[in-house]
Amino acid sequence: MTPQLSRRDLVKAASAALVVGAGPLARAEEPARRFEPRPAGWRSFEVTTTVQLREPSGAGIVWLPVPSLQTAWQRTADVSWSGNASDVRLAADGATGAKVLVARFDAGTPDPRLVLTSRVETQNRAVDWTAAAPAAADPADLRHWLQPSELITTDGIVRKVATQIVLGARSDREKVQRIYDWIIVSTYREPKVKGCGSGDIKAMLESGSLSGKCADINALFVGLCRAAGVPARDIYGIRLVPSAFGYRELGANPASLKGAQHCRAEVYLKEQGWVAMDPADVTKVMRQETPEWIKDAGHPVVAPVRKALFGSWEGNWMGYNSASDVKLPGAKQGRLGFFMYPQAETAAGARDPYDPDSFAYQITAREITV
């Protein structure tokens, strides 16, 4: 079934945006919630990924994503590794620049083991909408972030839906706001989806089932923005620690980051530069923050998150890369739509990156205080 955007759909999105401001007043009995990430200094983390290939069959190879961002909100300070692989090297995907640690294990290696330790610094991020100033950007780089990928297409149904959503918008910021609002009221998080989702936005729209997880919902947001002429990209990473604002679903347990992978999004606006976005996390709060599924985007639990994630992020998360269509060095499998999970192949085939217990791998984080 092909979804059709009627006037009713667009009015629904616009009305929901208005409800955000009115929600807390309409529900005085609900406890007030706060979610206002603002830059407040750098935090340092040591993130450790430990791989122990269970029941290895013949030779094996492991690929781990390595944080490769140097930005105003994340700095990669150091990367080190240990283990009993016969060969370990730090490589980069030729097309995207995404860094990857590649480890090869000889057949018969007892207890194949690899430990990657990354030291990063992060901070909260928030755009100042009142301090608009032209932001310098490489035109070639911006053109790159308008291009489609295998999963994030920009033609056909994606362009059709984007065109209907932004019809009449007078600026790129207004286009992005309309797409952000439409995503929140038109899609929903489906907890049963494996991992972070497949990210195939064309299939998502053509099926008419606008559900998934962050790699689906934020990918759809990015694809619609690109189709509307606004440079946009996903950033694939992992949550490290609990949210400072008490939102359970917007944080992670640093002792075990199983299932903590999360992708965020950015859009480029001429007056602000690259701006933080995360509509997928709004849908996550709606679906999973409370025992009951919140279906009203103006609910007081949701409203502050919805407002904040249009332009800000909390610095309890580490980004790996913005890569798509990634070809892992030496891999037999085809290109990956995105790279934020450990990957491995043995003579028995590829390991399931979404099943850390059987893979097996674990990821932990430790905040470093001075």
C-alpha cells in the first residue's frame, strides 16, 4: 500500500506541533518533565568493546566500528587494542572514511579474543536560533549529503512524500520542521524490530507500515530532507550513560551497553550550519518511556523531548560515523547499509551482529573524572 499525504495528514502534523505547547496546561495532573540539553563542558569516557568468538570455525575476521568524529561536540582522544589475533590494523572505508578495526584470527586460535578501547570526549549540543550567522561549508560536501544511498533513496515515493510535506515552505528550516513534525505524528517505534532496524526507507513507505527503530525512522527523516533539497545525514553511534534528565529510554547502563546502539541525525541550514535532530528518539519516548504507549505528541512526558531534539542532543552518546554503503576490508558479505555494530565472519559464515550473546561481544563505558 502506498501512503498518500492528504490535507488532513498535513493538518494533523501542524496541529500536533501546536499541541506541544498546550499539552502541559491541558494535563495539569501530570508531573512536569524537563529535557533541555545545553553545552556545559566536556565529559570524558573510556569505551571498551570485547569480542570473544564462540565456537570458531576455521579462520575468522572481526570488524569493529571506531569513533572517527572530531567536532564541536565530540572529540576522539585515543584508540588502542589488544588480543590474540594474528593481524590487527586500523583501516578506513575508502568511500566514506569510516574507521574500522580489522582483526584476523588463524584457524585453531584458542579463545579468539579482541579488545578495543576508545577514549572520547563529548558534550551537550544545542543550536542558538537567535544568533543566526552564515556558516561556511564546502559546497562539494553539501552536495554529497544530498545524494541517495542504497537504503536512503531520494527519488520515487520518497520525493513524492517529501514534496507534499514541504509544499509552501518558505525556508529550509521550515521544510525541516515540517518533516520533523510529520515523522513524529506519522511513524511509530516498533520494539520488536531487530537491532536498530534495516533503514530501507523506500520499502517502509511502499509498505504503508511506517514503523521501526532509529535506523528506520531517522533514515526516513534524512531521506525526506534530502529529497526536499536540504543536506542531511545520519550519525551512527551508541549511548554510553543514563540521561541526566531522568528519561530511562534516552540513556544506557554503562556496565552493559547491549542494545544501546543509536543513530542520530543532522541537517544543514545556511544560517546555522549543521544542526542536531533526533525525531526517532521522540517516537521512542512515546512508545517506551511509560508503561502505556503515549500516542499524543503533546503529552507532557513527550513535549519537552520533542521540542529539544529539534536542534539539540544530550552528550551521553558517542558517534562512530555517518557512513553508508560500507564495504568492510576483506569481507565476503556485501556492502553494509550502515556500520555501528561489530561484524565477524568465520568459515561458517557471518555472525549475527544483533545477537551479542552468541556472537559474542560486550560493550562497556566508564566516565573518567579529573
